[in-house]
Amino acid sequence: MKIENNVSLKKHNSFGIDIVAKQFAIFQSINELEEIISYSTCNIQHATLILGGGSNILFTKNFDGIVFKNELKGIEVVKEDAEHIYVKAAAGELWHNVVLYCIKNNYAGIENLSLIPGCVGAAPIQNIGAYGVELKDIFYELQAYHLHDKTIQTFKLTDCNFGYRESIFKNKFKNQFVIVNVILKLNKQPIFHTQYGAIEKELETMKVKELSIQNISQAVINIRSAKLPNPKIIGNAGSFFKNPIVSKFRRYTIWEYHKDVVSYAIDEMNFKLAAAWLIEKCGWKGYRKGDAGCNPLQPLVLVNYGNATGQEIYDLSEQIIQSVKKEFSVVLEREVNII
Ligand code: FAD
Ligand code: EPU
């Protein structure tokens, strides 16, 4: 166990923001985490950040506390019944490695979530989602360590309050729990989700004759690689904002002036709008000031071309929010965690 002081987090966040954490420690077991807690000089209750891959965080200033870098490892099958396989993955495993493990073994349900960056422990925090599937659809339970009580607690599906990019860990229990492992409930018989338009088109391009979880995963990988900037080359944290949910009335008033508005009905009264469309319409697509920019292929993704500060990216996000609000009376909400 080693606690380091004044550590740059540049290589620990996918935006590549160069800020300094007062203390930084890696833990590979709960015992190690407890040791770090007892030796740290920081206030664990108020100044703690649990870090996975740093792919959904924007640091806007130095972090005046301790960063726990989670490196808990292990993937195993823990249970099986007639229809399902239960896979337990430690929080420090890369999410995509778990996807590859399941696909290799023909455990279905996770294929649409291929290539999402980051670690398993962060997946429940915002209920990661892509191409018509969310973590909640394959979630069984998780174990989490309570930083105050020092106990390990189990959360079942209904305990997590999962929603669109939401969970209880982002709200009521924010910064209280360290997620230790997640158990996924995968299907023995696949149920394919190809309704997301881009997948069907990509499967056609790939000339796929018979659907399989392997080729759906490959289609998702192809689509993502074509449109999302690789954080190893250009700093980013995926979608910076959520797609806003608005009333039927608000969507109608936008549609009256913009017949090309991109929206999806959520229920009888509400629509989800494509934030990328709103941002593009406000003229931000491809915008760049200094090293902070709005991605030219997918404007929902804000980027760091090199040496932007977190504050510069944040200021750009604020300008975008204000202009979308002025133009469409819709308030964009940030998806990325601002620290
Ligand atoms: P971090 O950024 O390290 O942490 C995110 C939050 O989770 C922080 O609040 C952190 O404190 C908390 N946290 C992390 N680990 C733990 C733990 N063990 N216990 C408690 N709290 C913890 N997201 C999607 O949902 N869908 C996508 O399609 C998608 N595409 C992306 C594409 C790109 C190119 C990028 C860069 C990001 C994308 N994301 C997407 C966002 C991101 O990959 C996910 O949110 C991912 O789950 C973050 O994982 P991480 O380990 O990097 O988390
Ligand atoms: N669009 C435009 N202009 C553009 C790009 C897109 O108008 O330049 C419109 C298109 O009409 C397109 C629509 O926006 O159909 C939606 O775009 P896309 O399919 O790229 O998805 P998204 O809504 O922008 C969401 C998630 C992504 C996830 C994809 C695929 C959110 C906030 N983002 O993006 O998740 O990978 O769908 O399911 O829900 C993330 O959370 O970080 C993330 C990348």
C-alpha cells in the first residue's frame, strides 16, 4: 500500500486534463482500501474520489483530497440456471474485457454495450447504455463498500434506482460507496437488439447473413470507432450532455419551425430529443477555441485537442447550454461528472 502526494491525474482521465490530486493511492483489495483510509491524512468523508478509467470525469481544478484508484480484478461465473449465466466481475476490470469474455463464451445480452471505455465499477454509476441496451437490462446485483460504516452491502436491481444515465449512486449515495463487484445476468439464448437503425445498416454493410452476438458486437464496434474520437488521440469523455427529455408540447413547438428535429417518443406525453441535433443547429459542430472544441463528427462530444484546461471545456459546455436554451427553450444537462 502506497499513498503518493501531489500526483498529476493527466494520464488518469480521458480528457487528458492536467490537474494535481493532494493524495493518490491504488487499491487491489478491500484490505488495502481500508489501510489507505486509515493512513490517509485527507478527510475521507468529504474529500474522496473513487477513480476507474477516468472516462466520464472532467476535472476543473486540482483535487484537494484523496483519489482511490480501483484495481480490483477478476471475472468468474458464479451461478447458472436453465436460462441464465451469472458472471461476477470485479470493479477494476475493463468493461470491454468483460464484454469480450461473455461474447467468447456465448453469454448473450451484453453485445450492444461493446467498446464502452472505463471499468466495471463505474458502469452502474450512470447505468451505462448504448444501441438500445442499458446495464440495468443485464444487471443482477452488486456489492459495495460503505466508506463511513466500513461494511460491504449488496444492492439488487430494484435498490439501484437505475434510469437514463442515472442511479442511486449518482444521487442519494453519491461518494458514499465504493463499488467492489457487479454480477451480470446473461442469457443462454440470445435476444437480438438491432432496432437501433445504425446497427441494421452496419450489419448490411458487413454482409451478415445470420445474426449472432459476435457480429452485433462487431457492428457496434465499427459504428463507435467511425464516429467517436479515440481518447488516446483526442481527449474526450463521450457524450458530454444527456439527450434531453421534453414534453410532447415542447417537441411540437420545435417541430413547427424545424421539421427535421430528431426525436424519439418515450411515452404518450414525452419525447427524447437528440442533443447532437440541438447543438449542431446552434452552430457548435466543429467549433474550436484554443484546444477546447466540439467534435466535428458527433457534436455531443466535447474534446480537448491538447492542452485545454478543464475550466475551458466547462466554459464551452456552459456556452452551449445557454445557446440551446435561447434557441429551443431546452436545458441540456451535463452527463459527465464535473469535479
Ligand atoms: P470514471 O470516469 O473513473 O468515474 C465515473 C464516475 O463513477 C465518477 O463519479 C467516479 O467517482 C465513479 N466511480 C468509478 N468507479 C467507481 C467505483 N468502483 N465505486 C464507486 N464509484 C465509482 N457511457 C455510456 O453510458 N455509453 C456510451 O456509449 C459511452 N461511450 C463513451 C465513449 C467514449 C469515447 C468515452 C470516452 C466515454 C464514453 N462513455 C459512455 C462514458 C464512460 O465510458 C462511462 O461512463 C464509463 O462507465 C466510465 O467508466 P470509468 O471507469 O472511466 O469511470
Ligand atoms: N445527430 C445530428 N448531428 C450530428 C450527429 C448526430 O443531428 O452531427 C443526430 C442524428 O440524427 C442521430 C442522433 O443525433 O440519429 C443520435 O446520434 P447518435 O446515434 O450518435 O447517438 P447520441 O444520442 O448522440 C447516445 C448516447 C451515447 C451512445 C449512443 C448510441 C447519450 C447522452 N449518448 O448518443 O452514449 O453511445 O447514443 O446508443 O445518451 C455516452 O453516454 O458517453 C455515449 C457516447
